[in-house]
Amino acid sequence: METGNLTAREAVPDLEKYEYKGMLYDFYGELLTNHQKKIYEDAVLNDLSLGEIADEQGISRQGVHDLIRRCDRILTDYENKLHLVEKFSVIRQNIRQINNLTDDEQIRRLSNEIIEQL
């Protein structure tokens, strides 16, 4: 499921960068160490600055930056191998298309329930 020579991350528009990072974390975050998870959550999910995280963790801003980049690389590597975020996105989009193409209320209700559960 590759998109030409692009990596999974390169195929995602910049506007969706943080949503994409959040999805990578949702799918693969448990594979990071506790320390990596804490810093990545603070940076990506809680939108803390490098300085705030560095002060809280007692490390340098550069150390925080490097760890976030390392986590991005780790999570992207998992996605490039497993394609779970890509598959999830395709399934969600296909369900939305089914929902848009039908006039049957029962099918719409069921497709909306499936999207909610994803």
C-alpha cells in the first residue's frame, strides 16, 4: 500500500500533520518506552513547548527535540511496515461513501455506528 516512492508521512498533507501524528500514536504509541510516551504526549497531544517539556523533565530542549524526532521516526517506521493508519483511513472513507450513497436510513445508522466505533 505504498504511494509511489513516498513514505506514509510524506503522503499526508501538512495541514493534517498533527492529526496524523496523533493517529500514529494511537495505533503504535504503546510500542514506545514510558519516557518516550510521556514526552511525545506532552509535545504532540498536549501541545507543550520544547522548553516546557525540558523544564518538566529536567533535560535540554535539544534532548526533547531529538526524542520527539526519534519517536516520529519510530512511529512512521511501524506505519511504513504495517499500514494500519492507512488501512483505517481507507475503511473510514469507504464507510462514509456508503453512507453518502444510500437513502436507506437503516444503512445510514449502521454506517454511522461503524464510523463512531473506529
